[in-house]
Amino acid sequence: MSFNNRILAAFALVIFCTLSTSSHVWSQEEIPPQLQKSATITGLSADELLLSKPETPAQMLQAVIQLTGLGHAASAKPYLEQLLKANLDQETLLALRDEHGPAAFLSLANNKALQPESITLLNQMEAAFRAYATDPARINKLINDLSGSPTDRNIAIIQLKSAGSIVAPPILKQLNVSEDPAKNDELAFALSQLGKPVVEPLIAALRAPENRVRKIAAEVLGDIADPSAALYL
């Protein structure tokens, strides 16, 4: 073999080895995930599934949600029982509701493996929210926010709607005493946006002794256009 041929043969051998090594590496890296060996959580304890042992109410609820999501509701239940034994106050329940949303509580309540404790927790959260939503001082603040910026007004309307029919009387009371046309327009508009929950209080207001209250109630009912008020109007 000539010198040039030996050089070409050596060069070809280097290229072949390089391609062979790259192919081997690629084949290892491109193994489909479903064929690769993966760890399993079967047989692991609740403490092993969690990153740390729950101590605060927020951590306990997070553990319950996490374990239930992993299909370990039975392991989650002791933490749920511990959470209920803590006798959570309204502030803590509302903080948990804000963090996880009401849907999380409802999902736990619907899980038979967590009942009846999960239903108890849902009821406690709902009771705490009702007490918060219907607090007179909070409602008066929201009514005052109706005269604020468009953002403040929209937020106030949304939160007043969550309080239900209880918000209609204090708004009507302010409408009856206010001499500010702009403010009265804002209050009447907000009342009309509350919809179905305030229809019955407004129907009752049609029999109020003050002519001004009756007039406002009739106008707002007309704006809401609920069929149940047609007969009274």
C-alpha cells in the first residue's frame, strides 16, 4: 500500500470511530422516556413523599392537597385531622382560601377517602367567608369605594355581589340621604350590577315610607329586569 493510501485509510478509520461513538451516545440520550427506568412512589410513606414535615396550618393543607393529588388520600387524612384539631380562626381560614381558592376545598370535600373531615373543613371555610363578606364595616368601606377610581369601583361591585342581599339596605340608606347626584348615580349603578341577590330587598323597598327610596328601587329593578319583579313594578 502506498503512503498516500495508508493516509487515506487512517483518516477513514478515524471518521468511522467518531461516527460510531456519536451514534452510541445519541442512542443513549434519545431513549424514549417511557422506556427509561423511572423511580416509583409506590410504597413510600407520607413523610417520604413530602419535602418536609408539615407544621403550620398552611403547610398541613398543602400536604393534604399534594398527597391527594398523588393518589395518597389515605396518607393525607391524618394531616387533615390535625388541621381540624387546630381550631382555625377566621383569619387563617380566609388566608388559606385566598392561597388555594375555594375550588381546592370543594375538591377535597368531594373525595370520599377524606370525608367527613374534608366536608367539615369546607363548611368552616364557607362560614368564615360569609362572616367576612357580610361584616357591616367591610360593606360600608366597599360602598365608599364605589366613589373611587374605575378599578376600585369594579372591585367593590364584585365583592359586594359576594355578600348577597345584605348589601342592598345600606346602599339604599345612603341613596336616601345623599344630595350628591354623581354619588347617587354611582350607587344606583352599582346596585343594578348586583343582580338577582338584591331583587327581593328592592321589592321590599317598593313599600318603603320614603318616596325617594321607592323611586330608586323601582328604577334599579327596571335596570335589572328580573321577571320576578314585574308584578310588583
